[in-house]
Amino acid sequence: MPKITPISYKKLCRVFELEGFKLIRQKGDHLVYVKRGIPRPVVIPKYQNIPVFVIKNNLRTARISRERYVELLEQI
């Protein structure tokens, strides 16, 4: 299983957009994404390198598996 590494917020936003999430608002340097059927919003900070723990928390919130994340990352 590939290791999750820090990536830029632009790539992470693209991953969630490919999965069907929509940007609903931006507050300061945080982007808020939602998707029908997912009860909590996914919040992505505008960091150059997003830490692994933030990526994992967002994947858990979005109910995206590690394998699916890697697939989406390869499409970018």
C-alpha cells in the first residue's frame, strides 16, 4: 500500500473535486467542500504542503479509502 505524503492544497482540492465534492465557501485560508450523502464538510487549509494527518482526517470525513485516494491522485 503506497504511503501518503504531504501534497499541496491545490492537488488535494483537485482530488476531492474528482470525487464529486463542491467548493461552497472560503473563509480566510480554508476551503470548505461538501458532497451530498456526506454529513460533515471537508475543510482544506491553503498550505503549501498539507500534513499527512490533515489528509488522513479529510479522507476519513469524506469516506474515501486510501486506495481510492491513490487512484484519484494518479489522475491529476
